[in-house]
Amino acid sequence: MKLSELLGFRFKETPSDCQIASHILMTRGGYIKNVGSGIFSLYPPGKRIAQKIERIIREEMDAIGGQEVLLPVTMPAGLWKESGRWDAVGSELMRMKDRWGSDMVLGMTHEEAVVHLCRGAAQSYQNYPFMVYQIQTKFRDEPRARGGLIRVREFTMKDAYSFHTSQEDLEAYYARCHKAYENIFRRCGIPEVVSVKSDGGMMGGKVAHEFMLVTEVGEDYLAVCDCGFSANMEVAESIIENKAGEDAPLEKVSTPDMTTIEDLCGFFGIAPEQTCKAVLYQKNADDALVVVFLRGDLEVNEVKLRNLLGEEIHPAVLEGGELPCGYLGPVGLKTPKGAIVINDSSLKGARNLVTGANEEGYHFIGFSPERDGTGSKYNDLAKILEGGICPQCGEHSVKLVRGIEVGNIFQLGTKYTKSMEMTYLDQNGKARYPIMGCYGIGVGRLMASVCEVRHDDYGPVWPMAIAPWQVHICAIRAENEEVGAAANALYNVLQNAGIEVLFDDRKVSAGFMFSDADLLGVPVRVIISPKTLARGAFELRTRDKAIQKDIALDDAVDEITALVKERMGEFES
């Protein structure tokens, strides 16, 4: 490809709407163009990277027996009504009507479509197990599109679905897919991706893992430990040790206008962990009240609470005077009919706490949950803390770090096959529901994530395996007859040798040429100029600055080809 013919351009200025490195550099470098909120077009460099990522994904999916299919972007609502997600999923699902007034959806995920495809096509146990996958456009009406390709509304995704006749078979295949994902991320140039336990969310299922790239621009928080423990903060177990202390008499004291933990700590001269607070929610379905009591220094993990209840929730909105908010406590609490009261495990073994007395202007001191009859059952509902106890090694060694989710895998069970009546006949002729696994990777997000951790101040430093081109020829003073002839000759020979070459044949200054080359991030750069030719050489540089040397004209093709081959395998071990 000659740069003079390449669609798109590069520029120095940082766009005002770009906040993170990948968004800035991929916009400045002519990879992407914003069309609307969370919707992007790809210029040729971006498309070439995406195609290479897709090729790696296909190779790894094929290696574990995947069969590529293609599912529709637009689906009749009837499929989503069969699964129960038509009503369960919120406004992120794009709903519409066709010309006949029928309800339709734009696919944000394809569990329903794949069950529809496979039911009837795998009717015997002898047809199992199998896995199908696709690389397809999806649309999620994301309310917080940000970060360029990191969080978008329209996106290209590889999603795969496996079908099994036993949980054991699913677990064995799940492990194979886990390994394939490690291969994909390593081959794309980010071997530092970690696998963490996660929440199934709207997908359902009991077991799920996310593959996270640790970076400060990530939106998710991970709990990690040097012992090897890792989990999404949403599901990480919060282990709290309450210091042994003396019981004190339960006593009601006047605390006028003290409705916050900070107020109480200042008034009594205590730390937040010496208090018990109430956090109120309501169920989305019927607005039934949910009261969570936990230690005052902790926060409720709403994902854990949703999973415990099996229902969606929202922060409580109560009419004035219904409850003495700010003064609620476990002792003598009177709640509306249908309310649920839950104690977090942080209260287990706690003694001598300050908590609400369920009367405006009053709190109890000396509250001990187990002694005072309110601590018979506990549930882990708190967010894990920095420096908290690691669930794996038991040390106070938990660290909270940010990460970008670049992939996820789920053990779905029979959630979709059962609701959509997909069955097969077992060895005894009995109808059974297949057990499913689900495995997803966002192509654009993966591309942007690589850029986030593989860049410098001047542009991306693309790994060879996914770089838009492998070699970038910079012909300085290309109008010079000798330079032009040498550059064109090298360009043609390298292309004939199967090397992907970008040839900057423009009549521009060396500084302008090198600035564009940095933004394009091609791993190997060959500089040809009157000065290098006077030395009887080309100048060879790598984008990561590891190599900068002259290479003899006669040896150039062999050296460049060998370097490309070497860099193709840089993340293989």
C-alpha cells in the first residue's frame, strides 16, 4: 500500500472529545471516525487490525472444534419472549416494529438466535457435544458510551455457544475455551490479561469468568492478591474479622440531627467500623422494601444483593415519615408488609456497636447482634475492601485495581434451552435439555485495549501479529531518482516475498513522515534517503525503539524478512 493512496489522514492535535490514549491515538492516526454516540466507522488501518484479530480468533475457535455460523442482527421479539428476556432486559435492548407492526429487536447478544438455529438440528445425544460461533455486528443502547472503542453502542463481537449432555462435559469444554482465550489475548499482544471470577448478570448461569486487562482507564474494579487470587469486585467475597471486645449494655441515647455515620463517629469518638447502618432498596417488580444492615465502614455490593434476591432492585424511594431514615436499626425495627431484612456477614461476631433505635433523634449504644437477637443469619453482601482478607490465602493482602473486560465466558446451564424447549433424546429415549456454555470477545474493544498498553507518547506500538502492516518504508526525498528507485525496488521485492508493506512515497519532510509513521505504529521501519544510500545502506528501526541500525543493501530483504518472522512470534511463549 502506498501512503499517498491511503484513505484518511493523521494530525497532531488532541480531539476535545477524546480522553484516553487509545481513543486519542486511533482518532489522530486515522483508524476510526465517530459517526454518533458510541458508533464508529473504521478506516483501512483499523479494519486491517480488526481482520487480523478476527483471524486469530477463528484459528483458536476452530482449534477447539468450533463451527462458524452467522446469526441475524435483527430478530423477531418472539424469540426473546420465549426466553423471558423481552421483559427482563431494560432499555439497552433496541426494540422496534417492522412495516407490519411486528415487534423486532436488534441483537445485543444471540443466545435466543443460536438456540433457534440449533433446536431441531441436534435431536439425539449422538449429536453432542458441539460448539458454534460467529463474528457479528451487535447493538446495545449503552447509556454511557465512552473511550472510543472501549465502550460503544454498535460493535463487532465473536460469540460462541457450546451444547452438552452433562455438566461434566460442559466444565471440561469450558476449561478448553478458557485456554483458547488465553492464547487469543497472548497472540494479539496482551499476555498480561488475567482471568477473574465474575457475575453472570443478564446472561444467567452459575459460573462465569471475565478476562481483564489491568489498566488505569478500566471501568471495572478487580480484587487481586499476590497469591494468585483474582475476582471482579462485584463477586469477590468480603471477609471481615471483628475484633474481640467486651459486651456493653444496650442503651438508648439522644442523638438529635445525627443521621450519618460521620455524625455518629464525631459525637461518640468512635471509628466507622464500630457502627451498624441500614441501607434501603426496593424490588423493581413490586417496590417491596429491602433493608440491609451492615457495618458502618462498608458499602453494599448491589450485584450480590440482586443475586441473593434473584430480582432487580433500586435504591428505595420512600414517602416522608414512613420510616425514621437515618435512625434505623435491627432492634425493634417495624417494616411494611412484605419487606425483607438482611444482615451482612460483617455483623457476625460484632459487639458494642452504635446503631439506630428506630426513633427519630435516638440511637442505641452497646448493640451486639447475636446477644440482642438480630444476628441469627448472615449473608455476604458487602464490597471487598483494599487491604481486606484474601479469600484464597487468608492474608490482609487484597488490592483493588482497574481493568478493561476484553472477554467473558459463562456456564449458562439450561436457562435458554429449557425456556425455549430445545431438547434431545438421551440413550434411553428420554427428552432432555442440553446444557450450554457461552464465550464472547469484542473485536473493537480488544483492538483499543492493545493500544492502551502498547503505545508511547507518539502513537501506538502495534504487535506484529495484528499490526496494520508489517514494514513501513519511509522514502525521504522520494523525488530523488536514486532514492525513488531503491524504495520502489525494495517495496516490490518485499511484497513478492509475502511481506505486508506500507510505502510512504509522498514528497513531505522527514519530520512529517516520521510523525505519521509513529501514529501508524508499524513494527518495522525502513528509512531510505540520500544519506543512507551514500553509506551503502538502508536504516532499519523498530517502532518499539529496540533496534536502530544500518543494513547493507544486499542483505536488506533477508534481514527484514527474518525480523518480521521473529516479531510474529514475540508473544508465543
